[in-house]
Amino acid sequence: MKFSRFQAASNECWIMYKKWLKKWRSYRYRFFPWIAFNLRNRTVREVSSSDQDKIIPDSKVIENLITVFHTLHGNQESGYDHAQSPGQRETFPEAMYNALGFEIKRQESTIPGAGKGVIVTKGTVPIGTLVALYPGTIYWPNEPVLFQSIGNPFVFRCVDGIIIDGNDKGLSRIIYRSNARRDQIGPYSLCDTTWLGSEPQNPLAVGQYVNNRPKTLPANVAYQEVDIPFRTIAPNLWKYLPNVWYGSGNIASENCFLRTVALVSVRDITQDEELFSSYFTVIH
């Protein structure tokens, strides 16, 4: 009897340890001492200064975004006009192909055991092209993100300390939906919520599923932080922006903007290739 109780207690401790270890493995990427100690063993992207962190000008990223948004919106309008002829409306990835010349989709990763990844399923991605966006709720450094970050591998920290939570499940999902309903100006929604499901109306909004490059393969995309002034996007296109501020005060000013993270190609990417980034960027 005593042995059975001891064995049961040992099993319970082992289960608790495995749960703790799983949470630690997802949190450690936001624990600076661990990051600093392990940089030597990680695949790291290094740039000489923050000015060199831009792959392409932000204006080009915004220009590409507007092109995609206009194509997506035109496709939706065409679908409504031909409601009795459903075959005439393109899918969202097809509309993306017409705008940029390639399609990307969230599929099983080519790395065994890595789960989901993002694959170029059609066309070719030229170097210096916007490939994807990192969706999610945007937090200033002083805003609370502790509970959302527990067991959450989709928390992205920008150079200036701004955090984007790209998790599409759990508490993160609830917070994003709540803020999305809050931020609406008249008939215009300020953000997209469809990326929380399996078929986002903006097919670029899958950047949180891009995997870290394995040691044997170089990264083919890099992260680029971009501030999008709302005045540069027509109000009827705001609904395709896959980010929302956690605090409502960030959209109250005349020069309000939206922080997003673009994934930009650093070389030509061919069809059937998986997108790989470097999760760590060191700015000297």
C-alpha cells in the first residue's frame, strides 16, 4: 500500500514536471538571461545598426499591402455582384496570386515534428518582397501581457519593446476579438478577425506560423517592423489589417498608426519551399 502511494505521488510529480517544462520551453524565449546565455547555440540574424534592420523601405511594404488589399476588396465586391454565379469569385489565395504573383498557405511543416509551417504553394517570390504579416494584439512595453504569454509561443518582441501576441487561441484570442469589436469608426472596422480561423480573408496573415530556420538551411525571410499610418489606408480597406492595439488610446490621435511586423524575402523563393526566418536578431 505504501509503495503504491509512493508510486502514485511520483507519477503526479513527473506529470507536473512535464507540464512545467512545456511552459518553460515556450516562455524561455522571452527570458533575457536565457536568451543571452544561449545565443551562441542559436541561429541568429545580425545587423550592424537599427537602420540596417530594414530589408526594404517601409513605403514599399505599405505599397504592397495596399495593392493586396485593393485586390482582396475588389474580389469581394465582384463576389457580391455575381451572387447568383458563385464560380466567378476567386478564393483569397487566388486573389493574392493576382496581386503579388505567388500564394502562401499554412500547412504541415517540412521539418519533422515542427507542426504547422508556411509554404509557397504557387508562383515565385522575388527577393525584397512582402511575403507575410505577423498578426495579433499590439502591446506597449508598459501594458500587461504576463497571463497571455504563459504557454504562448507566438509572442513577438519588437526592438523598441512593443509586443505583438499572434496566438489565435485561448485568452489571446478573446482579447483580440474584444479589442476588434471596440475599435470601429462608423461603418469601418479597424482590423481583421478572420485570421483567428482556418481561412483568413487576408492570406498574408499567417506570419506567426513561419518556423525558425534549421541549422542546415539559411533563412529566406526576415522580420521588418513597420508603422502604418491609418491615413495611408482607405477606411474601406482597414478591415484587412490583422493587428489591433490593446489600448484604445493609441488610435485617438490625429497621427495614429498601426504597428505590424512584415516578413520580407531575403532571396528568391520558389514554389513548394517553406518559409524560414531567424527568431533572434542581434543589433550591434
